[in-house]
Amino acid sequence: MKKTKLNELKDKCLNCCKCELGKTRNNIVFADGNPDTAKAILIGEAPGENEDKTGIPFVGRAGKLLNEFLENAGISRENDLYIINTVKCRPPQNRVPSDKEKELCSEYLLKQIEIVDPKIIIFCGATALKSFYPKKTPISKIRGEVLDLKVGNNTEIRKCIPIFHPSYLLRYHSLEEGSPRDLMLKDLKKIKLLMNN
Ligand code: SF4
């Protein structure tokens, strides 16, 4: 049922040219994961070069690093998550999507949240956080916190957790206590616990 509704939405999205990003994309990057079993939706920023080539989110270097962290935290990318981005088309030169682009594309994202209806939403990186969290708190200050927010077309309050974007972690290799990679693993383990509660 969820898959049927999502496939209908994807069909609509495949022809979308509502914003400028539709002119330069090679592929719509709609989602990855199993909507029937996902306990959380993970929202990233935007497709990059590899995602634009394949039509799958988080498949480049950052995506591979995310996979490693998920595995270490005991989270199954295939079964526990439904992965999307704030926009479905790649911004040229991997720039940050504009507010207007995000707003125009939110029709699809909000519908995806409504259909999948997860108990947890993960804001992966500052762009996803800013799209839904009204305060201008830097991600470094708020990551790992559980925020009770209304996200999506219905009024249900969901547990929303900001985490670092894996592309940020590519710059830091230390696993020392308190390092970005250490904090990322701790945040994902916390999310895993929330998934099981
Ligand atoms: S980014 Fe979203 S709104 Fe813009 S063209 Fe792609 S699907 Fe349409």
C-alpha cells in the first residue's frame, strides 16, 4: 500500500520541472530504503554527482561512510531507514539548495513523510535541520538532541534528531572521545535505541 502510493508520487516527480534544478539533473533521486519496515526517515541535503548518475541517495564517498556508521550502530539501511533529501534534483556544482528550491520540492518530501509515517525523523546535516527547525542553532550544538516537532502534512508530533552529515565527517578521521566521528556513532546508537522502544 505504501509502496503503491510512493510509486504514484515518484511518477509525478519524474516529470517535475518546478524549479531550475529540473533543467540540469540527469536523474530524480527519489528515495532509498523500505517504506514498509522503516522506523525512521533520514533527510539529507541534496543529491551529488554519484546520486545524480544513479538516482539513489547517499551512494558516493559520504554515502559509503554513512553506511559504515549505520552498520556499526546496528541500523539496517535497507530495512530500518527510508532515505530522502530536501530536494530531489542535484544542484549544480553541489551548491546548497536555495530556500525557494526546497520550498517547491517540499510537496514531495512532505507527502513521503505522510505516507511512510515514521516514528523518528533524522535531520542529516545543517540543511535538513534548517528546513524544519525554526531556531538558528548550529548543528554542532544540537546534534544528538531529541526534538519533538510537527513535521509533515499531518499534525502528529515526531521524534526528530539532528546528526552530522557524513560529508562533514570525511574531514575528520579521529575516533577519540568527543570527536565528530565519535559523536556521530553515539547519536546513531541513540537512534537505534529509540527505534527499539
Ligand atoms: S528539485 Fe524538486 S521541485 Fe525542483 S525540479 Fe526537482 S523534483 Fe521538481
